[in-house]
Amino acid sequence: MSEELLETTETQEQDNWSGGKSPFKTSYGKLMMWYFLVSDAFTFAGLLIAYGALRFSTPSWPVPDFVFSTAPFGVTGAPLIFVTIMSFVLIISSGTMVRAVQEGARENKNGVVFWLLMTVFGGIAFLGCQAWEWNNLIAEEHMTIFTNPFGTHTEDGVYLEGDGHYIEKGDEFKAGESYLIHKHHGDWDPLTFRTESGVVKQQEFGPKAFGALFFFITGFHGFHVFSGVVILFIIMLNVASGLYVERKNGYEMVEKVGLYWHFVDLVWVFVFLVFYLL
Amino acid sequence: MEMSRSEGIRAVKKGLLLLGAVTVAEVLISLLGKGYLIPGLEEYSFLFVITGLAMIVLSLYKAYFIVYEFMHLRYEVKGMALSILLPAMLLIWGLIAFLWEGNTWGDRREEVQYEIPQDIEQQLDESEGEPVKELDNHEH
């Protein structure tokens, strides 16, 4: 009995691979989208692992909940709140994408168009948030790919001058606390402080690699979101024109772009973990 | 995979609630570990390891959910799923190897000499135009 069962499964498998039909029971396009995403995952993983390796190699590293503690409308001192909102935007757009694929399977043309449009809006909202974040870092906090004004104290100490905003003369700080060096009229203005051991020092710039890694990795992800929005929009127009009704394949193109869009959300899970949470 | 409208909406709602709740949990754990929720907690360094591990596990769960449910990998042929997941396992090696490497760079930072010592500079001048192996010829 069991031998018979084994034989039938073997012949079935042979049939699957003997040509004439897809052994993976999927179309060429969908399979290739998956393999493209695998290669893209390796690219992102390479970048994020490089971030980890450089972070481990440096004695101090900017603390993310200090760096990312501002939000629009003048909110400061709100660690991680804005990026959490950005995450929600992307998660919700992933949900609307699932809806579009479901409506496609039900051959409901208007439903697909509506939910693809919602997904496009989600993508644009995310890009808007990212534009604000980048603008804040570049224009307000003066971080570039070459300069990282976010530093970290390596010893306890006391400030000998204030910056006129958050730090006053005589304020104490502990080792591991982060600071932002301000720029006044085009000149950097690092504050002087005395360490516990009595040495007078000036605030130093943080590790250079931070700015380069941040702008490259979030930029690369943002570029994926941007191209996703463009592709979603084109597919939406195709759906509206009735192209996929003609093809009679259950809106497979919507499934493919859906895979890409979910992947963008998947990458953000790890960017969020590595850059903001840890 | 065809499902009725209400079934589909229920599935999406469930997925969004799950991903949203896990994200909120991650942010709360992160803020807890850094002493925002209960001041003074950031002093305990072991907490940093525990919260870090918790956030990594939760993120992996989110990734699993997105890939298996939203991207439908659960419903694909097993061989196809393996052809996607097995190559990705290489990343485990990459992660361990390069974090280890980065740690070593950090440990040996003191040994890095940013200026070339004078005697080596002299040797370089002398050996100009000569085969590279001549450089090794000293102090034996």
C-alpha cells in the first residue's frame, strides 16, 4: 500500500517535470518576479549588514531615538514617533494592495482600480514623509553624506557653555548621551565641556559613515517606493482600459506588482529595525 | 485564490491589525529599553540585549507574515517556496561573518596607524621601480 503511494507520488513528480506544464504551478512572469525580489533582498541585506559591521567597528554611534526625535509641526523630543507613523502608512498601503489583488481574482475591474489608486496614495504619502525627514536632517540639522553632527559622549562630564536652546552652562551629561552640533551662520559651533577626569574638550563629530549609510539605504528604499508608485499607476491605467479583461488571466499583472509592493514593505520592516529600533 | 468580498476584507483587516500591533509593540519595547517609559531602566545593560532580541524576533515574525500571507508564498508549490527561501539562508552566514568582522575592526582600532612610519616611507622611496618582494627583506 505504502509502496503504491510512493510510486504514484513519484510518477506525479516526474509528470510535473517532464515538460508541458509548469512544475511550480505558476507563470514565468510571477516566478521571475520572485527571483528578482530574492536578488533585491540580497542587495538590501548587503547594505544593512554593512551598516551593522560599521556600527560594531566604532566606539560610539549616534543613538537613533535622539537623531529621529522630531516630527512635523514643530514637534521635538518625540523619539521614533514620526517613523512609526511612516511604518503605518506603508503597512496600510500593503493592505490596500492585498485588496486590489483580491478584487482582481474576482474579476471586479472597478474594485481593482479603486484599491490600486489607494495604494498609490499610500506610496505618495510615505514618500512625502520621507521627503520631510530628509529635509529636516539636511536643512535643519545639517547632516550630509560627509558630515555627521550627531555625536555621543564617551565620558561623564559638565558643559562649560550653552547652545541657547536645549543645553545650558553647567548642565551635566553621562557617557553614552548623544548631542547635535549646531551650525550658526555657516560655522559649526561645537560646545566645550569638562569631563569627569578634569580635561576640557570640545564636542566632536560622530562617525562619518552614519550619514552616508542613512542617506544611501533610506534613499535606495525610497527609490523602490517611487518606482513602485509609478508602476502601480501604469498598471492602474491598464486595468481601467480593460487590458487585463482581454487577457483573461485573473489580473495576474496586478499580482506581480503586488509582490513587488509587499517586498518594499518587507524591506521597510528591516530598515525600521536596523536604523530606528535597535 | 478567490474569496468573497467580506472574506477578503476580514483577511486584510486581520493582517493590518496584526502588523500594526506588532509594530507598536516593537516601538514600545525600543523606548522601554532606552529608558523613556520607565526612567533609569537604560542603566541595565542586559536589558539592551533582551529588548534587542525581542525586536529582532518580532521583525522576523512581521517578515514571515508579509511573505507567507500577503505575498501568498504559503499557497505556492513547496519546491518553489524552497527555491526562494533556501538561497536567503545564506544571509545568516553573511550576518554572522560581517558583524564578527566589524567587531574585530572595532577591537583593533588602536592598532591602525594613520600615518606611514618614516622607515617604511624610506623603504618605499628606495624600492621605487624594484620588484615588490624586495620590501619584505628586513630584520631576519
